[in-house]
Amino acid sequence: MDDEAYNGVGLGIAVVIMILFLYGWCNCLLAGARRTSSKGLNSDAIKALPIVPHQFSSSSVQDECCVCLGVYENGERVKLLPCNHCYHPHCVDMWLTTHTTCPVCRAFINPQPNIALQIVVQ
Ligand SMILES: [Zn+2]
Ligand SMILES: [Zn+2]
């Protein structure tokens, strides 16, 4: 009688452990799926974005990096996004590994930037 009760409890614990294990496993799968769906640009696309010397004379370009809020020095190399916003290359590279949009205007950054189009914009 005692043995039977003990076995019943043991089986119950085993089932609970199995459910918890499956629950954790499903959560891991979901977290993995979420991680890949929120992934940013691939490194080739990030590298393909043009880096240009910053010029204060240009009114269409901001004078500070909106990621680190650092003010550019004249001629400092900045990464220009297709939306015409620019950032420190290391700042925006970090952002684009987890996002596919401009940090300021949320414009979608094309994974295959059209270089010819950007020359026309400039
Ligand atoms: Zn910066
Ligand atoms: Zn922008």
C-alpha cells in the first residue's frame, strides 16, 4: 500500500518534470524564432552603406550622431543611410545588427542598397 502510494507520487513528479521540460523547450524554440525575426541587417548590407566625410556646410545632414549624441568634427567619417541621415559608423553598425530601420526616421534600410540611387540623392 505504502509502496503503491510512493510509486504514484513518483509518477506524478515524473509527469510534472516532463511537462516543465517540454514547456521550457517550447519557450526556447519561441525565443529562438523571435530572435531571428528581430534580426537586423546582415553584415554585408551594413558594410555596403557609404561612409562619407561629414561637412557642417551641408544643411541636409545633422551635426550630431543620434545614437551616441556625439557632435561630429568637420570631415569626420560618418555612415550615410539611404534616408540621408548619418551616424558614426560604429554606432549605426551596432544599431543595424538588431534593426533594419533608421534610428531617427524609421525608414527601412534596404538590405541591398542601391549605390547609384544614393549618388543621385547626394
Ligand atoms: Zn555615434
Ligand atoms: Zn533616417
